[in-house]
Amino acid sequence: MRTLAERHQHILSRLKKEGKVSVVDLCRELDVSSVTIRKDLKLLEDKSLLFRTHGGGTSINPYTVDRPVNEKEKIHAEEKHRIGMVAAALIEPNDCVIIASGTSVLSLARCIKPEGTVTVITAALNVATELNVHPGIEVLLLGGILRKSSSSATGIYAEKVLDDFSCSKLFLGVDGIDMEFGLSTTNVMEAQLNRKMIAASQKTIVLADSSKFGKRGFGRICGLEDVEQVITDAGISEHTVEMLKGMGIEVTIV
């Protein structure tokens, strides 16, 4: 059996190389019990050298926090703009789409140059305001309880309206994408509305910069099996891309 220091060095080395470690793998590699590994992970977390997760550890904080939309808009702004441009090209003449809330989908709204008439359903005030200047875009704004941090509506009223629609695409922004936990956001009511949006759409397209991968928000939206396409930037790891493609998800890197 390796010493405590040797085990910790091995764990940190794996973490540096892969970004995360699992208890099962470490038990096999170090020939120790899961109890020992969990104690090691606890000690390393106490020293702020990793973050413990369900079944292992990661080098980055896996939990997201709610921030005002004007603050989030400045983070990875260039990546979000490129993501928005690629997503906008997917909107076809006479399309009917849903645009959720968040700064990535706001970038999409700013890039849309519609041909013909396009109908957009959204719960986000900033998205609706951005699109309202286009004479060729008809905006249906969902009503409900207004979230101050995101300037978007949530709640039963917004959810019920979606029962009456069927749209070709949903452009969905998220706070976290975890290969096991799925898509998530920091607000449970927004997560519920997002699920209704998925049910009302033929195709779900996730717009997320690479910093969202490996993160979890409080409210789970859905599993990755409900996603058809992900548009992200070049910061995503090759391993994650291969995992997504293996699940049948189209991955577009800008």
C-alpha cells in the first residue's frame, strides 16, 4: 500500500491531467478501500486542492451560483457572440422557434437577421426587446413571475401557454452541463419552464460556452438524452466532445 503522501500525489497528478477523478478508479489504481479514498479526498478538499463530487473529485468548483444577467453578459462575451452567430444561421424563413433565457441566447437574438417571417416564443424580456425591432419577427412573450437576476418570466402561467404550441427548435442556455447530472440552471422554476420548452420543440439546441461543462446548477432541466445539438467554443475538451458524440449529440465548435 502506498503512503498517504504518495496517494495524494497520485490523486493530484490524475486531477491535473484529466480534470476529475473517480473513487472507483482510484481504489483500483491504488489498491485501497473506498473509505480510504474518500478520506483522502476529504483531506485534499480541506486543503483547497480539489472539490469533492458524487463518486469522486474535480479540479473546478462544480456548482454554479446565480448572478445578475448584466454581470454574466461580460463573461466569455466573445465566445458567446460566436456561438450566437452560428445558432442564428440555423433559423430558417418562416420558422417558429423558442428562445429561452440567458446571456448566450441573448447573443443569438442580437445576431438574428431574419428572412421572411419568423415567430419567436420567449420568456426573456431582454431577448424580446432585442427582437422587437425587426419587422419580420413576431414575438410571443411568455408571462409569469419575473426573475430579477435574469429578467425572464417563470411559473405556471408561462408553462401553460406552451401547451398550445409546437415549434421547430428550442435554443436553450444553461448554467451547467454535467455528463451524469445533465443540463441545469440555478433556479428550479426556470428549470421546470425549460422542460416545458423542450416538450414543445422538435429539436433542442444548447448554447453554452466551454466554462459551463463540468458544472451543476441547483435545478436540473433534463438529461443529455433530450438534447440534439450543442454549440460551444474551442475550450471544450476532446474527451467531452467524444462523449457527447457517442450519445448521438451533434457538437458544433465555434
